[in-house]
Amino acid sequence: MELRPTYPIETERLLLRPIDPVADVDALHAYLSRDDVCAYIPPEPATREQIAERYAKPERHRSELTEEGQVLALAVVLKETGRLIGDLVLFFHSEQHRHGEIGYVLNPEFHGSGYATEAARALLALAFDGPWTPQPLRRVTARVDADNPASAAVLRKAGMRQEAVLVENEWFKGRWSSEIDFAILDREWRAALRSRA
């Protein structure tokens, strides 16, 4: 299975495009340097130099998926201003099971406007309806920290359903973290699209 999208991917208010490992460093640093943003994601707050080094690695700004284990990384850009306000990832976990996983981070300056939900829906559309060869994903999951209810709300609004709560399953940043797992199948995605039409 391979995914080779045409960019930018356009929504009502956003453009999704590959991350530019040079031009996007300042915008990425604006939120990936913050304690409140990094509290629920694996990376620690980083300096501008650390972010530049991180995104210089080709796997951190991959724009196509050609084999399982790879991660597509996209910038979330406001269509009206061209400003990068967040980033998204689509993990290609298994070709046999046609399974992927999504993740997202948004600059807190832009919380509360529905941008994260809009971007997550666009990423799900890419997972289920994108130009995959020979076929798209069948199942997409997402994981959030139970202490981050706003992120769980984004996934629910995007159409995903909660499947599990893993209580204190991981020692994460100095505490036992509980994980909420979400999922959606391709048929559920299509049913949701029909109901919104």
C-alpha cells in the first residue's frame, strides 16, 4: 500500500501541506516550546535549534507513505493568512490489517475555533478516501491522555468513537498516565459522511 497525496489538501478554512524543515521552524517552535502543549505528547519543550535539528531528519517531514511503519507529517495552515497553526501525523501501522493512527498538535492561540476538528476530519478523509494504491486504510485509531479532555472532544467531533480506557498504563512525564483509545472504521466514516450530506 502506498499513499501519494496531492498538496495542498484544502478544507473550508485550512490547508494541509508537507512541513518545510527550514521555513516552518519558527512557527513550530512557537508551540512546541511550550510546557502546556508538550504535557500530553512525547516530545519535551524544545528550543528553536532542537526543533530545527528534529525536522531536518527526512522522516519528520515525510509527505508520502510507501511502506508500513512510516509516518506522514503535515503542517496545518490557515487558508486566510498562510500562518502555520499546528501539525498532524498519520501513522501507517499495518498493511495486512490496513491500520493507521492519527495525531495532532495545535498552537494554543488557535484553540476553541474548531480548527483541530476540521484538520482531524481532513486527515481521516485522507486515510479512508485518499489516493492509496491499491486500497485505503480500513481502520484508524487515536490515543489521548485522559487528563486532556479537549483532545478527546476533538476526536468525538471528528466522528471517532471511544473504544477503551487504559488506566494508569504508562509512566509518562513523571506520573502514571491513563490513555483513552479511539477508533473509526471505513464503513463508519462513510456512514457519517452520508448522514452529514
